[in-house]
Amino acid sequence: MLRVATFNVNGIRAAHRRGFTDWLDARSPDVVALQEVRAGVDDVPADALGGYHLAYHPGNLPGRNGVGFLTRQPPAAVRMGFGNRRFDPEGRYLEVDLDIPGRPPLTLGTLYLPKGAIADGRDADPAKYRRKMTFMASLRAYLTRARRAARTAGREFAVMGDFNVAHQPLDLKNWRTNQRSEGFLPEERAWFGTLVSPRTLTDVVRTLHPDEPGPYSWWSWRGQSFANDTGWRIDYQLATPALAAAAITAGTDRDASYEARISDHAPVVVDYDV
């Protein structure tokens, strides 16, 4: 079995203080994709990593972004960015090749997609809206190339992380009142739909939980969102069909209480029978 997790830690130093390493020890994943690490290379606490190898793209914005992978052995290859000169320096995408003994060769990407904004109306920010749309268009083209390159090399491919998009009404609690909110705009949802299909990439968690609300992966720190489970499912594992078909369990590790929260996100964990 191969256990793969993706976790937006909302700052590795804060997550470490709140129990990240305890979660890591308890769940013992083989691979962890990280987002919003928010630390320079030398500022990541060594004792937060639990003995794993860290492949890391910190980005050029101090205290923001940062994506990485924790793996039990160093990756065979590490690639920063997805070929976009505007966005690659920011630390929003990292890709690794993993050759794990006894497992199929893998190419995995970790993603932190911009939150964005609405384009018009109250609270609009057209520049942030256009920026997210540009990022998504460029990323979509890249994922097609990456998936095909992995197939040519005899590798399975998966991209995981914080997509900042809820794809379907099942993916957020209050979907009716959020149809004009960033993260659930029709054009964002349509874009997400172009990433998944039976022949390209599969939303692994949704495939194993086809009719279930959520399982949500993000709740606001404010108010009673967490207590009332008023969440969003915006963290995903999208895998090539053969890898996705090997998934036997998938879900989120929702913290036991508000006080026990490690991050405003919960880890998304999938066990693959490979």
C-alpha cells in the first residue's frame, strides 16, 4: 500500500507548534504534498519533518506560498514551476519523480493555486480575478503535457494540493449562497471540469465518495464554520486512471475540535493498493 497525503499547512512553523509532527507520526504517509509552507529553506524546523526528505520550492515572496514534498527517500528528480515565467518564481508548483522500490514509478505535482477574486460587483478585484484565470489556463496546458510525458516515460501521474476551487455543489456546504464567490464561480468550476475525465485525470476522493457532501478540507478560522462543518472541499488528489483505480480509501483527516486544529485545512489522505 502507498499512502499519499496532501496538506496545506498554513505555515509550517505554526503547524508544527499545533501538532503537525504528531499527525505525521500517527498517519505515517509515504508521501506528503505540502502547500503554504511559508518559510525560507533555512527556516523550516528540522524537527517538524519527522525524518522525511524535503523537496521544497520556497518561492520569492517572504512569508507566503511555498510548496514541497516529504518523501521517505530523495526523489529521482525535482522540477520547480510549470514553465510560466510570471508565476514560477512564487513557489506555487513543484514536481517530483519518485522511484519507490516495489511501487510503480510516479510523477507527482504539488499545487497552491491563487485564491482569486470576483470580477465585478461589490468586493470585486478585477486584477486578482484575471490573475487567477491566467494561472489556471497556463496550468491546464502544462498538466496535459506533464501527464503525457509521464505516460511516455512509463510513469503514473498525479497532481494534488490546494486548488482554491470547489468543483460541484457537493463540495461546499453553502453552495447556493456562494455562486458569485471566488472559488465557486461558474468559469472556475468549468475550468476544473476540463482537468478531469475517465481518460485523463480522476478526482480520487470524489470517485470513492460519489454522493457524499464533502468531505470538506477547509473551514474558516472565524465564527462557527468548523463547529458547524460549514466547509469547502478545495484540496484534491487528481490521478491518472490506473493510479486512481488503485485507491482503496480516501478522505480528510478532520481535526477532533477547533482547539486541536493544525491548520485551516485538513489533510487529504489516499491509500493506493500498489
